Amino acid sequence: MVVFLRVLAGFLATVAGAVVIVPILVLVDLTSGGTGLGLCPGGLAACSNGYFTGPELFGLLTLALFVVGGALAVTLRVLRSVERRGGRVSAPR
């Protein structure tokens, strides 16, 4: 149980890091003449996205970060609880 929770916590931390890095990768791709990972298919000069594309992406990534962060917090709390009890998990009644 403890090993599973540690692996889950590591996975969630990795996902949170990936969510944080996505905007940086988009900007680096756009500045190097790319499509911004599909955000602007014609490149930055021919980008015809609306005004709300950026804030929509920001809101989606922020929501994803809060969900992953909450899941990580719950996982770490359960892990601490299990480790305090010596790794024993009580059976449901």
C-alpha cells in the first residue's frame, strides 16, 4: 500500500510539472517559428485565433493544476496516515 501511494504521489508530481511546463513549451515553439504545439497552425504571423484562446488555455491549465495538486495533497495525507500506523491498513467494517 505504501509503495503504491509513493508511486502515485510521484506520478501526480510529474503530471503537475508537465502542466506547468506546457505554456513554456508553447512559447518556445512559437518564438522559434513553430505552430505553438498546434495553437497557431500557420505560425505566429498568420495566427487567427480569437482573443479568448490564451485565457481559455490559461484557465484550463490552472484548473488542471489545482485538480492534480489536490489529488497530490490527498495522496500525501493518506500516505502519512498509513506510515504513522506502521503500514497497516484496517479492513472496512
